[in-house]
Amino acid sequence: MSNNISNTKRLSQEQQHELFETLQARFEKNKNRHKGIDWIKVQAKLESNIEKLWSLNEMERTGGEPDIVDYDKKADQYIFYDCSPESPTGRRNTCYDREGLESRKEFKPENNAVDMAAAIGIELLTEEQYRELQKLGNFDLKTSSWLKTPAAIRKLGGALFADRRYDTVFVYHNGAQSYYAVRGFRGLLRV
């Protein structure tokens, strides 16, 4: 699975159909993630927000296995998170952001988490959102995921990442220029 982002931000009818089938099957299989949410309403919302389908497809294509984890009544938005058991395979080996990537003198990775998320049209999970995700299952038992880092930490050169080990969610820090084969990022999309 490549981490190259598709340049065409429209899905064909066939791609839309396949994505709806995948999302609905995951929705039905993981009802504990979205109690009280009706798939018919979700599908109608997605059909009226076709541009968001492309972002969901990119989440899927890069290994994120997006699923609905919440509904924001005030904003009338369904919230999708990457729910893959491990950090999405097509979004690993990334520095935190462009500044971190450019600060590397050698062995630069191909991309960075912040730019990839923006290209896909999603947001990196915050620490709070990551902890909420972990209440829905056991994620990142072998991998880790970059988190949206507060400006004060980033200004000092650091970035946050998290994982689950020993049945506990740990949040750590690293230099924003670091990258590892098992560290990627998880995102969210509001529809």
C-alpha cells in the first residue's frame, strides 16, 4: 500500500459503491463504536457530501479502516476515526511535520504526518481523541501514532505520539524529525 495521495479528488460511481459497502460492513460489525446511530442517516449525509467521500476513501486506501465513533448534534456531523488495529500502514515512516522533515540532514522519509493529513482532508487525533478511541478497543499494540501536538511543545522541537502497551495508553514525546517504520498517524473526518 503506497502512501502517495491520489490527485483526483472525485470518486467514480463504482468507487463510491465499493466504499459504501466497505463502510457499511464495518459499521454493522462494530456497533459498539456508534450506539444509537442509524446507517441510513449516515449514508444520506455522505451522499450529500460527495467531497468527503474522497477523504474517507483515502483513509481507507492508506489502511485507516475509518468508522464512525461519534455524532456531534450541534454541528450535525458524524465523526469518523481511523479504527485500524495498528497505525495505518500507508501512513507510517513519517516525520511529524514539514519543519521536522526539512531539519533532517540525511535518511529523510518521503513525507510527514501533518502534510499527509492535510492532503487527505483529515485532522490528526489529539491526545484526548486518541484516549477516546482507545475506550472503543485496543489499538496500536505493536505500532504508535503521531498526535496533534500543542504549539508550545512543537515550538521547542518536540512532537507527541501514543500507543497502548501493558493494557495502558501511553503518550510520549520525540523530536518532530524522528520517524520509525512502526509509527504513523491516525486521523478524523467530520461529515
